[in-house]
Amino acid sequence: MARSNGEADSAVAEICARHAAEEGPVLPILHDVQAHFGYVPDAAIGEIAQALNLSRAEVYGVVTFYHDFHREPPRSHSLKVCRAEACQAVGGRDVWAAARTAADSGDADIDLEAVYCLGNCACAPSVQLDGRTIGRMNVERVSALFAAGGRAGAPS
């Protein structure tokens, strides 16, 4: 949902004010901003910096250091591909390569992320689509996920 800059500024200001009395409020503020918007907008970085008397570079450094913070609006679907050893040993490299190729084509509205264990080693290689873990993934199945646009009807 599109918001005016005034609404966004007001939301960020309210989040900053709520955490102002805490020690080390940067991370809680960033988590709340991301929960509110789905990502951390560039405009929020400056506003947070000003509210906490920090430089924009300091806040930007925190946002870019932690992989859980996103600087762009999320896509409709999220695909996490396990890159840990158990998955790599049984075809995970090929699954990752196919997912990267499909994601780079931009045809599907899917965010791609490498993770380092989904706890499904017995059914490796594994991926997680919108929070649902899928085991025994292969190149054809991951390609089908992207062809289906990440819809729930994709292979399980």
C-alpha cells in the first residue's frame, strides 16, 4: 500500500520515539521499521540517524551489515535455498545455480536468499518457499517453482 512521505515520516518518528529511552535502540527501531513497511526505506535511515544523533553512514552500516534487513520492498514470494554442506553434497550447488538463473531472469516475483541450514538434511537438498520447507529439490523442481511464480501449487 502506497503511503505519502508524511505518513512514512510519522510512522518512523513514532517508532523512534517508542524506543528512545532504550539502551542501544538502533536494532529494535530498524526491526520495527521493517515490520511496518516490509523493508527499511532509504528515507527512514536519515530520520533514524537524526532521531538518535547518529550519522546516516552509521545507520546505513547497520542496515547493510545484517542480512535480515532489506532496503527494497519485498516481492510476493520468498525462496530460501540451503547452501550448507549436507545439501551441497547431494545437488544443492545445481539447485542454487538454477534458482539464481531463474531469479536473475526477473520473470517471477520471488526473492531468492541463500541460507545455511533449514534443518531438513535427511531430505536434502532443501529449500523453503514462503516458510514451507520442501526437500529433495532438484534443478527441474526449482525451475518449476519459478515457472509457477512461487504459487502454492508448485511442486512439494
